[in-house]
Amino acid sequence: MFREYIYIPLGGSKAGQYKTIRNLAIVFLFTGIWHGAGWTFLIWGVWHGLFVILERLFLAKFLKSIPAIFSLVYTLFVVLIGWVFFRAPDLQTATNFIRQMFDLTNWSQWDIYMTRESLIFATIACLLAFPWWYRLIEFFSKAGFRWVNIYGYQIYQFMLLAILALSTMFMVGSTQNAFIYFQF
């Protein structure tokens, strides 16, 4: 929607690097405003727009030159900080939450967020997220385990679906807030 109604009419990426950056900044500014009439949504849009622009300028080349794990950590960092602004009711709450996220002196605060079940799901999800599963399947296939070659990928896909289903059941069964778009 934003691409068709804002980005392309502004010239998209066809009018040079300066105008492309300007167009991206405008699109992400409007994206933030579209999600809500508050400073937190505006900052959320500008935050993501800033990183899209930085990646377009130089960051994408750098991220391709470093090991993939660091690119994943970078993406996780940018998205999680953005989600804090998106979900927080005001700037004070967002900044306090971000401050607590990086406060490594107070570990007792994590008891609120990391229950035993969520820690297990997060650990399994992290283990399943990396491509070493494919390498493991290939290794056992080459070692002569024919069943791994036949069923290995299906088992991996089943594990991904199982962790998705378990995580969804865990979230539905918890007393968390309703889906955020119900507020609009």
C-alpha cells in the first residue's frame, strides 16, 4: 500500500540516491503515523526507516561480509527495539523498558518474563533457527543412513511446526494482553 500510494508517486528509487533516501524516510514516517497517533508509533516508523536507509547506503554490504550469526543478532536487535516502541503506551514506558532490557545489574527482573516454559520454547526455537540442521542431515545421509535422507527434512519441518503449535498454545493460555490491532 505505501509502496503504491507514496513511494512510487514520489519517484521510488528511480530518481537517484538522495531522492530514494528521502522517499524511504517519508514512507516510513507515514507508516508510523498510519499505525497510531502517538509518538511511539512515529518513532517506530522512523526507527525502521533509519535502518532501511542505512542498509541501502552501506550496512547491507557490511552485514554480508560478517558471519551470519552477527547479521541475525543485528536484525533481532533492530526489530526488538522497534517492537518496544510499537507496543509501549508512551515514550516514558518505552524508554524505561529499553533501559531495563540492557540493565545487566538487575537479573531478578527477568523472572517476570522468562518462565520455565518460555525459556524452553525460546531455546528450542533458537536451536531450530540455524542451518546446522541441514548440515547434520547431509552428514548422516552421506554416512549411509538412508532414512535420514528420506525423512530428515520432514522431521525437521515437523519439529518447526510442533514448536510453533506449542508456543501458540502457551501464548493463548497465558494472561497476556489482547492482540494489539484490536485497539484500533
